[in-house]
Amino acid sequence: MAVSSRLPAPPARGLLRRSPPRILPASLPVERPLRRLASGVRAVSGSPGPGGSPVPRRPPAPLDAAAVAPPSPASSAGSAASAIDFLTLCHSLKTTKRKGWINHSIKGPESIADHMYRMALMALIADDIPAVNRERCIKIAIVHDIAEAIVGDITPSDGIPKAEKSRREQEALDEMCEVLGGGATAEEIKGLWEEYENNSSAEANLVKDFDKVEMILQALEYEKEHGKVLDEFFLSTAGKFQTEIGKSWAAEVNGRRTKTCGQ
């Protein structure tokens, strides 16, 4: 049977069925073509910018611009001037000789600064003591006689009452701290000096002992160098040491004096 080569005729146009339009659910986003960044919109740092190139990262702004700003030349100059004025005032501590030695005709006696320096060394090399701050002891040793830069070395032989001596030194200390320009450092110096003056801490107790030990050690050295007998300094400190280190070191000095000088 021969197969017909003719295709079946398409249905009439009026018979075609149209599919209803597809309606997308409201919850699905409608895709839109990507748009270029508007010129007024800033891209996020580090994200791809126009053309795919990354936007350079910007360093974060400081939290407080004033805090990181360098000091102005005027304030730096003022601080430097105050520091040099203060140090110049302290120069007399290096040149003023300790009066106790002058009164005993010691040639070339130590200065106030010499005395304080060796006390600071004592604080540095002393054995650790529980609840005693070594750094604070060193600081107290450095400043305990600092007011003598103005008032000089006042000794018991001058006949000035202890309260009056303290008043003069307090006034001198206030003046020195004004020269320094006030502030936290000046207040620290005042606090350290008052702590020593009032013997109000374990650190002050220890430095008070160092003051006496340094004096009798220096007396022993002058006895050897000048062939003198300086009993006064040993008698004035006997039985007045407050700490175990002070008592131990004083005993060592006195023991050496007994061996070498027969005292």
C-alpha cells in the first residue's frame, strides 16, 4: 500500500489553544539587568567597583584626632623650658656640701646629690621585701632632700625647730614644682617627699633607714681617710633603725668600724 507523502494539514487558526500567561509568585524577585554604580553612590571599600576593579581600602579614621595629634611647637617648647629650669635649679644639689661634714672640718665633703645617689643605690641592691615597692623606694631616695636645693642642708646644730624646717622645705618644694610646670610629675614628687617626711609607708621606713646607714658609712670612710673620730654620727643613729635591712646593714658598718678603728 503506498504511503502518502503529504503531511496532514494544520488545524484551522481558530482552533489553536493559547496557553494562559505565566504569573510569577509575588515572593520571587524579578531579575533585572545589573546597573552601573551611579556617580553619586560610594562603593564599599574593598568591594569590586565599576569595571570590576577593587575600590582602594581607606584607613579607619582615628577615634580621637586630638589625642593622636602631635603636640604643638609652642607646648613642646614650654615643656622643655620648664624641665631645663627645674634641672638648673637642682644643680645646687650637686654643689652644696653636707653641713655635718663641714662642721667637722672634712675637706672636700660629699654633696647633697652624692648622699641621695648612694641611697638610691641602696634601694636598688637591697633584698626584696614583701609588700615593699623597690621602684618607689628609689624614687623617694632621689627626692627626699630635693627641697635643699633652695633651703640648703639644715642640721640640728642650726637650732631650727623641726616644724619650721619642714615648713621651709614644703614651701621650697612647692616653688620647685611650680618651676617644673605643675602636672602629674610635680604632684608625684610632692607625694613622694611628703611620704618620706611623714614616714607614712613601708617604703618611707626603709628609705629613712638608708638615710642613716649612708650617713654612718660615710662617717666611717671619713674616719679612715682623715684620721678623725666621728662618734656623733654613730651615737645619733643608734637604736633608731626601723627595718631588718637597716638594722643588719648598720650592724655591718659598726662591726667594720670596731675592727678597723677600734671604736
